[in-house]
Amino acid sequence: MQSFSSDLAFNIENAIGLMIQLVGEELYKVFMLILLMAVIYRISKNRRISMVIAVFITLMIFGAAHEG
């Protein structure tokens, strides 16, 4: 039988690992969005279009990464 303190330590370790993973995912998503916006803006010279397309592509890639 495990003690309460070992269960608590295990949960804190999981929470810290999860927080690091979430921050990494958000940084990845924002970096990808900014990169795509810059590339599409250079091609189209339209900020609104570049934003819409970049958000759509970023969400599709992020969604595909979390499928399954």
C-alpha cells in the first residue's frame, strides 16, 4: 500500500510535466502561426488574408498532431 505523500509527489511530477508540455505546444503553435503569416504576407501583401490562411493552416496542423 502506497502512502499519501508518494501519491502526492507522483501527481505533482505529472502536473509539472504536463505544464511544460503545454507551454511547449503553445510556443510551437505561435511560432508556426507567425512564420506562416510572414511567408503568406510576403506572397500576398494582404495582412487579413495572410492571417486567415495562417490560422487555418496552423489549426489544421495542430489538430492533425493531436488526432488519435
